[in-house]
Amino acid sequence: MSAPKPTLLSDRTTAAVSHPTRLHAMIVLWEREASPREIAAELGEPLNNVTYHVKQLLDLGWIELVAERPARGGRVVEHFYKANRSTLFDDLDLESLGSEELHVIDMTIMRSMSKDIEQAMVSGTFFAHDDNHLTRIPLDVDKRGWEETKEILERALEDLMKVKEAVLQRTASGGEETIPTKVEIIHFESPRPKRGDDQTA
């Protein structure tokens, strides 16, 4: 049986995640509007390289131009973009990807999470609230427990998206200041602990 022909969605999604720089730019533009110069400074990459990947995302329809502002004393115009979807990738998008593309997504998100925590620690904002949340739970689960854990996290994600939408509606007039936060959720299989008599390296 021949392999199914890739759909337009699959082609667009695969192209968007085919390079870590492109995916990282997509993550930044999912959170806020930014210019290629700002993204390049955040990633520590050459501006022309980031500009290329931002243009690819624009051509693929994942982002849109939202502003043009003079820069460098008015000598140049800086272009600002933002993702035009409310979420990064949905289940249908992810199902269309191969293991290599999924690995790029996982590694890019993990690097972003590590940077989020580092920046919050260095700036002191991580400790700004006494009721911030930090939990580490090692669990031994069977197959059903694995699925139940996934369902709990999916419900948490749905609820967080509802909070995000409610905040947008409450602050639409600009009357109330918002608090920038990051919620990092990870669920993964860990290696089994080595026993004392295990001589393998």
C-alpha cells in the first residue's frame, strides 16, 4: 500500500518545524509581536539568518505583519510580526509529523523552558510571589495510569487557555495591569534507577 499523500496542513506544519531557528521564532511570535532583529538578539544568531526563517513563516501563513516602525534614527523600517493562530500546533498538526520533526519541537521547547527559568531566576521575578508553584512528582504508573495522567494535564491546559481568554477580555480596555507568567508542564518517561549491583555504565 502506498503512503498517503501529504496534505497541505502536513506540508505547512513540517516546513514550520523543519529548522530549530524557525520553530523558536514561531514560539516567540506566538507569545508576542517581535521583529527579526529582536528575535535574533534573543537567539544570538545573525539577523539575516533569522530574517530568512521569519520570511518562511510568513510565506507559510503561520504569522502576519502587524506593524512597521522606523528604527536607527528613521534610516530603516523595522517590521514586527505575530502568530495568527491562538495555539502553536494542535493534535492534527502533530499527527502529521515524523519523529525527526517531533524531536525538533521537543528540544526547542525544552531549551525555551530552560531559558524561561534561567531568566526568571536571574531577574528575581521567580521569587516575586510567595505562592508561585514548583512541583516534582516521580510516579510509577501502568498503561492506564499513563493515559490518566495525560488526561489530567490536558484538562489543565484547557483550563489555562480559558484563564488566558478571560484575562484578555477583562483587560481589553487596558485598565488593569497584567502579570507576565510562564506555566511549564512536562510529562515524560524517565530511566529506571540503577541498582547498587548494576555494573553497567
